[in-house]
Amino acid sequence: MKQLSQINCFKSIEELNNQLNRISNHRRVVFFKDSEVDRIYGDELPKADFLIESGEQSKSFDTIREIISQLTMMNLGRDTLFMAIGGGVTSDVVGFIASIFKRGVPLIVVPTTLLSQVDASIGGKNGINIGGYKNVVGTIYQPDAIYFCMEFIKTLPLREYLCGVSELLKTYILCDEKRYYNSVNLLKKLKGPQALSIPENVPRMEKIVLDAAKIKSRIVIEDPNDKGVRNTLNLGHTFGHAIECCSQGKIRHGEAVAIGMIMSAELSNKLNYLPLRMLHRLKDDFVKLGLPISTDIPIEKLIYTIKNDKKISNNHLKFIMIEKIGKVSILVMDLDTLRIL
């Protein structure tokens, strides 16, 4: 398996574009771009060979089949570099294709959303949805490099930005109490992506994003095949994926994970893992940052959906319990335990 990718930071899209052009001058590159990124930055980045439509609907075998069919007619060698420019959907689709096309071709990911910078672009997981269920089919395939640029973040819609905030805080809840509180305080002051138009805010945001990315990288290096500690990165995701599925996409991934983390915190409190004051602190922080903390989807409906989760074995699952901010543990539990919520 490849080593975990090197993260490179670029101070502007112009600087990033210069790097992409240098690479394409020396080797064959196939550029895949998120359609929304192309709409906003089309003239500032290399022309796309393939556009990936934004949204979970693109994470399908129909999309994969169509793209691979076109790739086979392009006379590409195994040394062809795939460049994925976009959010988590783009990195999932392109990462999956890169892992199977000619049994694997080089890949660089340019994450353009906060969510993809702190989560989807790191670790090499690529998932395809089937029948409304998230990431049922996928691979683990590490990119050769990841290129960050904070300039993309300032043009994100607030809702998309907050989805990234959710995953950013998740990483710190896992194992870094101090950075969690520092991030919450900074994010409260910034109040949204438009604050990154102020130059002095950019390095402060870049630091908390890179710190979160490095934490996830360390976890992946320790457990690349998701057999142990990497499971903790699923905090909030068991409920979150079920919420996404039941809402038929009306609730976005980061929003669903935020709700899932609070539900996990509530379950942790009921099972005497998490003190009540810490549960209240998490809820208060999430609300002040604009993150959702509840859903009206009945728990029975969520449990029924969770039964189709890829992590279920013999009606049991590994559930991430929060003991305090900065410390979690893995508990193997029966699905019926979730009914106490």
C-alpha cells in the first residue's frame, strides 16, 4: 500500500494553478473537477477533462461506468496522473476510479471544501452509494499528494462551510481537548467563510485545518486498514449516515454528523461514559456555531437503517463513546442498546 500522502499548502489559487501547470507540462494528467468549482474558478484552473456533478447522486456505479468507458478510449498509460479538484464527492469518485483503472494509477487530490480538507481527502477511503446507503462499495487507495488552498473556503456557502466545521470539531473531540476549545473560540469569532476575506484570518484558519488534517493522518498511519483506532474517526457517523439516508439527502453529511455526534454524546451520558455537564457544553458549542443538534426522525427508523450499515456484524456494531472532549473509546454494543435514546 502507498504511504500516506504529503499535504502541500498553497497561499493562492494562482500559486496552486502554477503548480498544476508545471506538473501537466511534464506528464499526462487527466483533470477531474467538481462542476461548481469549475463554475467559480474555471478560468483560474486547468481545463477539466471530466466534470463531476456536485451531490451524492454522483457517487454511483453509473457515474463510474460512464467515466471509465471514456477513459478507455483516451489511450492512457498506467503512469497517467489523475487530478481530483473538488469536495468529498469528487475525491470519492475519482479516488475509486484511480484505484481500479488499470489496477491503479497515480492520484493527487485538491480538496476545495472545508469538509474535504479536514476529512474526505485524507486517508484514502473512497465510497460509492447503493440504494440510498452510504459508501457500501469502496476502496482504500492513498493519493500521492494532497494540495490545500484556503482561498477556496472563502467562497463556500455558509451551510457547506458549517458541514466542514462539524468534521473539524469531530477530529478534536477524539483526541485534543485544547485544540477543540481553541477552534470553537476562533470559529465563533470568524462567524463564517466570508471572514477569510480578511487576510489576517487566513493563517489562523489554516492552522486549525492543518492541525486537524495531521491528527487524522496520524490515526490513518497507525491503522491504515481500519481495523482498530481508525474506527474512532466514525464518531457521529453511525447515526449520521442513517440520518442522511432517512432524510433522502435533505440533511447534508456534515449536518448529519453533527447531529450524530450529539446523539453519541447523549448515549455516552446515558451509559455513564460522559458527564452531563460535558454533554451540555457540546450542545451549547454546536448551537452557538450554527450546527444542528437534533432530528425529528424516529429512533426506530434510524435503527432500521443502521442495520444496513457496513460496520454491522451479528447485530452488533463498534460504537464510539465520548468520555470527555479529547477522549473517546470503542464499545461493541447490541443495536437494541440504541433504543435508550
